[in-house]
Amino acid sequence: MGFMRQLFGPSKEDVWQQLCDETGASLVEGSFWKGGKVQARVGEWAITLDIYTVPHGDKGSTTYTRIRAPYVNKDGFRFTIYRKGLFSGLGKLLGMQDIEVGHPQFDEDFIIKGNDEKKLRALFGNATLRQLLDLQPHVHLTVRDDEGWFEVLSEVVF
């Protein structure tokens, strides 16, 4: 094993290739303008794992790993959920939406925004889903309009 691998561990490409080998997904090579990605088909779903960077002007940038799964969203249900942070209380004071779903500890730990409170309560009424989200130290899950050309699809973004 080389010195760099001992120091930093396997490369992203090595890990992504192992993921493809173990799941049957495909590794799509990147280009100069676009990075590589992992794509898997599960039934009618096309799931994509990629990395994207958000620039912050002169202050640098933040790089994220995301999983996207586009689908037809017939009823327009949208939501976002993420763990509460340092400034969440201030956001609520300034009128930020935070839907409570009826599970006190979960409501205490997460911010939930959405366009249908009844559906959100039903969705997060599922104990297994709440447990899985609670296991994630850093999670941001959103259902939103696709960023593609025609914005016909919605997508789940992790």
C-alpha cells in the first residue's frame, strides 16, 4: 500500500468503484466541466450519487456528496428536513417555518418545512424512518422540483 493511501485512505474513485462492484451500479466518468458519478437503476428509479461544490465568493466553497432520485410527483408534495443547528432558534423567532410532527424528541432535533402538514405527520409517523434519520449526524433531505431543462420531475435529494 502506498504512502498516500496509508495516510489518507482509499480515493473517492476507489470507493465509488467498490460501491459499483458491490451494488451493480455504473461508474460514469467525469469530464473537465463535470465530475464523475455513480448511477444505479432500481426498478423505474434512476439513482445518482455525485459531488457538487457551492462557491462562497472570496470565502471559499463547500463540497457536498449528494444522492438524487428523480420521480414524477403527481400531487406536488414538497418538504425539507434537516437537523437543528446553532441558529435554528433565531430562525424560528424570525418566522421560519418548522412543522412539528407529533414526536417530541424528533421535533426537538429536526427542522421540517413543507407544503402539506398532514402528509408530513403521516410520513414522519413512521418510527423506522425517524430512527434512520436520527442515526445521521448530518442530514439534509429535500423533495424539490428537478433542476433540469423542463422541470417536469421532482427529485429526492439527500
